[in-house]
Amino acid sequence: MGGGDCGPDERLTLRRATLGDLDDVLTVVLEGLSGDPKFDYRFPHRDEYPDDNRKWLRQEYKEYLEQPEKYALMIMTASDNDDKPVSLAVWDISLAEPHLGGDLGVPDDPNGKVVRRDVNPTHYRQWKKQMIAGFEEYFGKYGIEQLHLWVLCTLPAFRGRGAGTRLYVNGKKLYEKLGFDPCGSFTIRVEGEEESMDIWPMTHLP
């Protein structure tokens, strides 16, 4: 029913999301990333505090949608889902543009007050710090003429129909199949902890 030899699923439509899609986008994020290890690492208490998790993720995606000159939030809608999104991808399309937004409830200063309960603030800060360092190490040499795929997910009930494939959003093996090349890896770990998260940067050169 997906892509491949049968051709694209005609029930799926690709378009750019708008602020009017925000709540439907949030549904895809919450359900599509529910089993993602990166989600678990940063938001281990989201099941205890679902309202906090929803509130701050909504703010994060609102910021993406309010900066169309920097971010392209692309969605795949499905006619058998009331033409609502079933898959999404967030692209940073202009590295020269600064991100405009708040701290999403976790100040960079370790002494600052954390105002959300779903998060592990130490993991969150370390994630942010090492992602910035990893970006510089692996992608800094390419300058600002590059695009970054930051977020990718599909509703579990709609996986296998080609929505994710058409958004380039089915993980490392799919990326390699589509011509992306691994360029290294780095580990996110708080000093003194055993828990960690491995990240594999990949490139797709024209």
C-alpha cells in the first residue's frame, strides 16, 4: 500500500504546514516519537506529566511554524485521516537565520529555574551542548549552504505506506538507501553517568 513498485499511495499529499496545523502536528510528534530513544533521554517523565510535555512541545513546534524563512515544516496528509497530517519533517533551510524563541522551560544556566516537569534538565542541557559541538565538527566545513533535517516522524498506524519515505524519514538504513553517507558519530553523555545517546551525522552531497 506504500511506495515501491506499486507507486505512491494516492491518499497521501505532501505540503508545507501552517500555524493552523499546529495541534495536528503535535499529535504526530507525540505519537510518532513516543518510542524514540532521543525522546526518552530528554523527556523521561513525560508519562507522569503529559500536560507539561504537550505544552512545551507545542511551543517548540509553534516556533518552527512562526519562522518560515528558517524552517520548513513539511507534512504528509492522508485522505483516510480526514486530510490531517500522518507524517512530518522539520528542515532548517537557512543556517544564516538565527533561531528565535525561548528556552522551552529549561534555562541554559544550570542555576536557572526549570519550569517543566517532564524533562531531565541535565540531559536536556547536555544534549543541546553536544549537538551544537557535533554540528560544528561534522558540518561546519560546509558553510551555510546546507539544509538540515532536524525532526522526522510518522504516526504508527500509517507507517509502511510511503509517507515517511517521501519525507526521507525512516531512519539510518533508509537514509543510506537514499544516498546519505554516514560521516561519523558522537555520544551524548553526562559526566559520571552510564546512560548515553549515540548520534550518527549523515550527509547527502549534490
